[in-house]
Amino acid sequence: MLRFGETGPTLLSFEHARFVLGDAVSTDVREQLAIILAEWERHGGTPQVFAQGDIRAFQRAGCQNIFPITPVALQHSALDALLIRYARWIDVLFTFECPTWMDERLALHRNKSDPRKTWVVRTGNSEALPGDLILPVEGLAARLAEACQLAGQYRPS
């Protein structure tokens, strides 16, 4: 479903992915992600989206696993409750424009005892939750579209 560059791993529909979006994520990025995630679901995947701000793009695309992070989450307990309630094995964690407090909460919930390390793709970097792949905020929607198109070349027919 996504592949960042010729040498990076290809994420297929069976991969367990979690996307966490901060309030600053642009409408363009949300629209592009909604397209990608709706296709991911059509291929049998169950990506999760935990999002601050506008979730209408995901609703319009028919995405099923969308969890709004309400302003109450600034108390940390709302995000913790969502992560606990919808906990599962995560192969890849995407964090886009997340504030520091969110990175800290995500790091606490990251299962360090898993035999495979969760791959972290993010915008910016964080001491609490370092990224394996750092994507620039500028042009992020285009980069996601390119990663989806590149992965399509590797999809079995």
C-alpha cells in the first residue's frame, strides 16, 4: 500500500498500521491519506487513524477505523484510553505533526517487548519517539501519493 523509495520496505494491506495526526496536518494530507487508507481497507487491511482536528476526509472516503482525539486529550487520558482500547500489534506507526505530549504518550504505549520493532514514519523528530523515516511536512501529500503509486508497482496481480 505504501513504499517510500526504491530501497525502503513495502507496506502491504495485511500490515498493521496506526496513523496519528496532530491538529496541524493540512487538508491536502488528510485527503490523500483518506484515499490511501480507503484502498488499504478495500484490500482487507485495517489501518487505524487517531486524529486531532477535521476527520471528514476519512469519513467521506468510507474509512472505518477513525478515532477522533478530542480537546480533552490535552489531559493525556483520552489518548491513553483510545490507545489502550484499540491496542494491537503495530507493524508501522505514522505520526504526522504531533505535538510533543502526543509523542510522549505514543512512546509509552509502544510495546518494546515485541519481537519485531515497530517501524516509525514521522514528520519531525522526537527524543521520546525517534523516527526510522523522517518525512518533510512540505510536500507531504505528494510524497504519500508517490509512495502509494510506487507500492502499486510491487502489488501482486
